[in-house]
Amino acid sequence: MSWSNVGNWFKTRVTLKNLFRLFLGQLVSFVLALMSFTSSLIASLGVDAPITQTSFTYFALAVVYGSILLYRGQKLRIPWYWYLALGFVDVQGNYLVNKAFQFSSITSVTLLDCWTIVWAIFLTYFFIGTRYSLWQLGGAALCVLGLGLVLLSDAGVGGGGGSKPILGDALVIAGTLFFAMSNVGEEFCVKKKDRIEVVSMIGLFGMLVSGVELSIFELKSLESVTWSTNIMLGFAGYTFSSFMFYTITPFVLKLSGATMFNLSLLTSDMWAVVVRILFYRQQVDWLYFVAFGVVVIGLVTYSTTEKVPATVVEDGSQSVEYQELNAESRDEC
């Protein structure tokens, strides 16, 4: 085989790899849009139970992936207390973002979800050793600019919708910090250890943390709920979509990392706008479209200048296995 054929084969493999990354990123983005829609639907039906709705997801993850883990009969590769921390921050992120739907519109919440990108850049830089080019940072900065336009609109310039949009925006931004910690921690775990173990342990400890917080903060809210078919369908839809989200997310994190993962989720905003127009019959302010255009430009800028992240391992050398897909063959799932 000539060197030119080898080069063509390598380019084709890289192209297919990038297309697969893009496909998985957009699949998880679509699932996220379904999560936002069902969570917003539950809030619109008068149910204020954000911990309860995610506890079903954690239970499903623990049962399905925990059963696989028990069938293998293997010991945990990561100490349980790290999974407890990961489950804790994940529960807080879900609680704060789902709570925000009580006060703000679905479009604002899904756009402000992008703040996770900022936190992910900081956390991956300091704790995983990922290095970013100026172009990548510039692309991320454009995304933040788009978020600023959303805040401006919700402050009253354009009218963002919701009973207390500024409070809702603040809850989302706080929730994204916890999401970023969860994403970065999960990225490290799935690239170093076992995806099945990671997802099952997030489900188990997420269920335990949710159970404790639910018993303290949410029992009165549940007692006041008048259950109906629509509410139950909303909970079922959220559980299914979030289960798929947690199932696909580890693959995207392993292939692309936490920052690119969150950048890929930006297209879920497009679906949120469609939902707001078609299902809620609400008007979308022009600032939202400007904000979406800005974050798309930021995404393109980041992705076209993305480099393989450099990661430092315990002996001080760079870990190529952490970065490349050929490590997949050595990581049993």
C-alpha cells in the first residue's frame, strides 16, 4: 500500500470519526430538547417537584446499568465516595435547572444552559489539564455574549416570559456550575475507567441523594399534586428522555470531552424555540434569534479550531490513550 493510500485511508477514518461525533452530539442535543419540553410541561401543569422527576431517572439508571454491573461481578474501579460526590453535584444541577422552569420560559432555560461551557473550560483546564487555543476561547466567548443577550431580554428589554425570569435565569446559571462539575468528573471517569460502572453509580448515588432531599424539601409539594394522565405522561416522557441522555452522554464525553459536549448541546435551543412557538403559542423575542446566531458562530469557531486536548497523567507525561479513540479497544465497557 502506497503512502498516498495510507494518507487517504487515515483522512477517511478521521472524517468518519468526526461525523460520528457530530451525529452523537446532535442526538444527545435532541434528547436534551425533549427533556426541556417535558420538564416545562410538568411545570406548566402546576407541579413543583423537580427532585421527584429526576429521581425516577436515577432509579432507572441504577436498575438497568446496575444489573449489568452485578452480572459482570467486578469490583468498583473508582472508590464509591467519588461516585457519591458525582451523584450529589448531578442531582443539584438537575434540581436547580428544573426548578427554573417554574419562573422562566423554556427558551431562556435552554439558552442559559450554555453557561455550562464556561464552567467546563475552567474545570477541564485546572483539573484535567486540557489546553485551549485563543480561537477556541474566542468561540466560547461568543457563546457567553449570546447568553448576555438572553439576560438582557429577560430583564425587560424584550420580555423573556415566565413569572420571575431573572430568578429563573439565576437558578439556571447556578445549576450549570453543578452540571459542569458532573460533566468534567464523568468525562475523566469514562475515559479512564468503565462507562457502565460510571452510569450505574451515578444512578445509584443520584437516587440516594434524591431520596434524602425529596424527604426533606418536597413531600408537601407532592401531597398537593392532583395527579392526572397528562402529569403522569409528562413524568414518563421526562424519565425516558433523561435516561437516553445519560446513556448517550458518556460516548460523547469519551469522544469529544466536556467542553465540546456542551457546545454540541447548543442546537437544542433551536428545538426549544420550535416547541415554544408550536406548543405554547408564545411569541419569541428577536433578541433570542440574535443570541442563537451568536452562539452558533461561537460553536463553529470552537469546533473548527479544536485540537486534541493534552492531558497530564500521574507520572507527569502526556496521556495519548486518554485522548484517542484507539483507547476504546483497551477499555472494556
